[in-house]
Amino acid sequence: MKSVQINKYGASDVTNINDNVPIPKVSAGKVLVEVNAVGVNPVDWKIREGFFQQMVPLKFPATLGTDFSGIIKELGEGSADLNIGDEVYGQGSPLSGGSGTFAEFVLTNINGIAHKPKTLNHVEASGLPLVGVSAWQALVENIGLSKNQKILIHGGAGGIGSIAIQLAKHLGGYVATTVKPDDKEFVQQLGADDIVDYTTQSFDDTLEDYDAALDTVGGETYRKSFKVLKNNGTIVSMLEQPDSNLMKQYDVKAIFQFTETTTERLTKLAQWIDQNNIKVNVEKTFPLDETAKALDYQRDVNPRGKIVVTV
Ligand SMILES: NC(=O)c1ccc[n+]([C@@H]2O[C@H](COP(=O)([O-])OP(=O)(O)OC[C@H]3O[C@@H](n4cnc5c(N)ncnc54)[C@H](OP(=O)(O)O)[C@@H]3O)[C@@H](O)[C@H]2O)c1
């Protein structure tokens, strides 16, 4: 089968298209999926460039790719709710026991996939697993956002931000978000109530008394967010470990979230998507042969919503 592989960590020049990679063999707890589309995430270029090599070293040659949507071809033991031919979405990252999704087939853990949302096609569904589960885990599980609560969502036009705005509105929240000027109309359409242009305004000068913040940017953006929160407010960061000084100073609960893409979360996410006509914005698609370009685009351009590689 065709796969996008690396033999060492590095930039686009280490990314190879290999035509003769053996199709992985199914074993207990695993499922073989014929991949239709692969949503690109920042983690994909970070894995390629070796950001996680201390934590989980890759065995080379390694196939890249985390998210996918596709069709089940073979089932290992322990897959009671799944059948050959089912349309599924989820994650098959080489960092968590998958064989890598930028390929014609991926071997995934059964507990990292679910039936895909029926209202999304494979291209849209492939853009959802990591960002959708990140938004769900943050807003529903870590923050417990409820009706009329105010939340600040940073990077509202990005992968996580664009789903998180729609989820926060569904939960009845009031949403402020930070974006660059070009993205204002996009986040307004997603439902944002208060839009701050981070290139000309400092959000901490105008926003106050927020119940929660979701940080997808890190650094100064993370640190300034504490000032916007009420006492007892919560900040969830996708990038920063809790800062105990700021937590004490502002009496705020801070959480670093490590997103775990599980069957249970993917199933709840798919139900919410289908019942509420939720959209995944796919800005651009690339063919599998141009995966290296897609990873660079994700790293350098920051798409509005998602970019997807079609297989
Ligand atoms: N901890 C975990 O388990 C986990 C899971 C998933 C993702 N992550 C991380 O979370 C981050 C976000 O992921 P994502 O998929 O949403 O990435 P993304 O699609 O690149 O979105 C990030 C957004 O932030 C915007 N941005 C950049 N600088 C900003 C600023 N100063 N203020 C406001 N917005 C700004 C970017 O757009 P512009 O620059 O064009 O404005 C972009 O739209 C990534 O670093 C990713 O690696 C962590």
C-alpha cells in the first residue's frame, strides 16, 4: 500500500511516499480501516520534526498521521459493536499504538474509533477527531460549561477553536474569541458573541468576569487570560502546564489538558454533530502525494478550520 513515511526526524524533505509498505496485520483489540481522508493537525508536523521523540520515540520507517475517516476492512477480537464495511472515524497515531493514517490502510486501536457522524462526509469527518474531542473534553468534562456562563476561546478560527465556539453556543454559553481580522466574519457565523482582533487589541483590557477560558495558543495569551476570569473560574490550556502563582493570584483553577480520543467521546461527539447540524470547515484539501505540503501549510499558514489529505 501507499504510505507517507519518515526514516528520521526533520522538515518536509524527510517525508517520503512509499508505494510498497505491507498492509498491517490485524490482531486482538485492533481494526484495519481503508482510509478515505486524513485531517491534518499541528501534532502531525510536530511528530515529523521530533517534538515528542523523548516521550515516545518512533520506530523507523514510521508512517505519519493521527486522524482519519474510512471504512472497516478487517476486525480483530473485541470489536463487538463494529462490522466490516462500517464507516468510522477516529485516531490511528503511531504515538498511541496505531500504524499512522497518511496511508491507504491504517491499523487502529478499537477504543480509538467510533461510527462517523452521518451528516458529515469522510473529508469533513476526518477533520474532527482530535479537535472535536479536545473541545468536548475541555468544555463538557473539564469546565462543565453551563447556560449563561461566559467563556473566552482563543484562536476561534482554528481547528479546536471553531468546534469549541459551536459547542459553547450549544451549551448556552456567551462566547468571546480572539482572531486575526480576516477571520472575524468566520467566527461570527459560528456564533461568537464578542470578537477581539488579537493583532490590534489586548483582550485583557476589554474582557472581564469570565467563568472560563480555553487556551489554544499558549505563552502570553495563556498568562493574560487569568486576569479576565472570575474568582473560582477555570482555564483549560492545550499547551501550558498550570501556573501556580497565577492560580493563587487570581483564585483560578488551571488545567493542562491532554486530549484522549476515545470511542465514548467520539460517539458523543458524532451524536451532537448529527443532532445539531454542526459544521466542520475544511479550508483546503491535498492529495496523499502532497502530504508534506499539507503539513507545512498547517504549520505556516494556520487554516480556517481544517485542512484534509484525501487518500
Ligand atoms: N494537549 C493536547 O492534547 C492537544 C491536543 C490537540 C491540540 N493541541 C495543541 O493545541 C494547539 C491548537 O490546536 P489546533 O488544532 O486548534 O491548531 P490550529 O488549527 O493551528 O489553531 C490555532 C489557532 O490560533 C490562532 N492564533 C495564533 N496566534 C494567536 C493569538 N496570539 N491569539 C489568538 N489566536 C491565535 C491561529 O490562527 P492565526 O495565526 O492565523 O491567527 C489558529 O487559527 C496546537 O498547538 C496543538 O498542537 C494539544
